[in-house]
Amino acid sequence: MAEHRADAREDSEMAVTVASPDPKNVQELTQYVTVLLQQMQERFQTMSDQIITRIDEMGTRIDDLERNIADLMTQAGPEEPDK
């Protein structure tokens, strides 16, 4: 849960900031759009990396859970058939 709050804080810190929000000519507009697209790409990459990390963590947790279930089944011993 604390992890989620930290992620939300990171998201707000990654707010898009661009140079000259009111471009005066084509060159400024081009620069504005270029910077905006670069920042969007960086944000997308960061979010993609976070998603992949979370998927990897979930895979590890599932593997641990499967191992624990197998250990419990082994400790419980063989089941007796119903008569």
C-alpha cells in the first residue's frame, strides 16, 4: 500500500513541462512539439518499465505461492481414498 502512494508521488513529480507554452512562430511551435513528444516518450518508457517490474514481481510471488502449496501438500501426506 505504501508502494502505491510512492508511485502516485512519482507520477505527480513527472508532470510534463514544456518550453514556451505560447509559440510565436513555426520554429517555436516545432520546438514545442518536439519537446512535448520527447517528454511523452520518456514518461511512456518509465511507465512501461514500472509495469514490467510489477509483472516480474507478481511472477515471483506466484512461483513462491506454488512452491509453498507444493510443500504443504507434501507435508500433509497422501490422501486416503473415500470408501
